[in-house]
Amino acid sequence: MQKFQVSPIGTVHVNEKGMSIEVKREYLPALQALEGFSHLNVVWWFSDFDSEEARAVLEVPQPYAQAPKVMGIFATRSPVRPNPLALTTVEIIHIDYENGMIHIGYIDANDGSPVLDIKPYTPSLDRVETPGVPAWCSHWPKSIEESAKFDWESEFLFSEDQ
């Protein structure tokens, strides 16, 4: 099996001050020209779920309220997966270029999660006008903005440690 080596470019911070991404000092030049973008795609590592056992999980019992009774892990956004990669679109609140701090509105990562890459969100490449989804999740919000007001607690059937 071919293996790939990745190194974090930063770290997610989640605390009472809010949420941010701290970019390592050696990557500060890579932040140039981000001004003007409202959102980023953040590729991060589900580090809290990186174990041989978690990587071996290929199917899970019904993780969402209206989902099928069994789902393949690739049909979920679960952190338990063969390669615990995550992708989250985040709103940029402010960028402190000097200190490498990107203050963001929300990210579904835990404090200390390694960030592998960031890319600017561009509608021409990242937005799908009419995406298709299965009937069981068709009632979910159609945007990040709507998601903030949605009752996600009633949708998820799994616990924090899954």
C-alpha cells in the first residue's frame, strides 16, 4: 500500500474567545492575497479519532434520524474512517497576517486539531447550484448560514465518541 506523508500547516483553536486557525510561522507567506475572500475550505485531521480500530470501520448503524439502517462510512461525515480527513467551509471573520491567526465563524473541529491545508472558497469551483441528496437528508439546510439555526441535535443518533 502506498503511503503519503502530510505535515500540519497550522492548528485549530476553539476557546471562550471564539474559533481560529493558527498558521505556523514558516507558512505565513502563504497567506498573501487572501483578503477579499469571505470563506475558506479547511482540510484538517480528525486527530481525536485516528486509531487502527477507527480506520477499520467501513459501515455504521443508522447515524442520522431518517437515514438507512446501515450506511457505508463514505456516505457519512463521521470522523471514524479509513483516512480521518475532514473538509469544512468556514467564514473568515478576520486575518491577522503578522501572527498567522485566521479568526473564523465556526468549524466542526476540536481544539488542537491539525490543519493540513486551506484553500479559498470560490463559487466557480466549490458551489453546486442544484446538488442532489437522498430523501432522508433532503430536509437539511441548504447553506452554512441556514445550518446555524438548524436543530442538528435531533438529527444525529451517535454519541460524541463515535
